[in-house]
Amino acid sequence: MRVTHLNGLKALEVTLRTGSFRAAADELGVTAAAVGQQIRTLENFLGCKLFSRTSSGAQATDHALRIERKLTASFTNDRGRY
């Protein structure tokens, strides 16, 4: 797995936790388009859709929701977030 996939996993975790690409972008200090691209790259690597994108926003798929808890735990330590 390349570093870009790690960035995609972090973008996925923050998006799932905050509920939107925009909120994730604000937390990560990047644009919403950058978050979307990181997640799209991760989707291509994994071979599955993580979000259903519509004109009104993005909805997490079952694939994304199944790993949400483990992903958040992986990016958290005893003192909070990495």
C-alpha cells in the first residue's frame, strides 16, 4: 500500500466521522475536491465504491460503514487523534 492510500484512508475516516467532504477538508486543511480525489483513488485501489455521489452530496456505502469503527480506532491514540 502506498502513502497515497494512507492519505485516502485518513480522508475516509474524517469524512465518515464529520459527515461531509467539506467538513473533512476543513479538518484536514485541504479542499473538498482534494478529499474527494483521495477517496476516489482509494476506491480505485480497493475496487469498490465508498460513497454514492449525487448533486446534493455524498452518502457512505455499506462498504465504508462496515470499516468505520475500526478505521477511527486506528487513527486514534490514548491522547486523541494523530
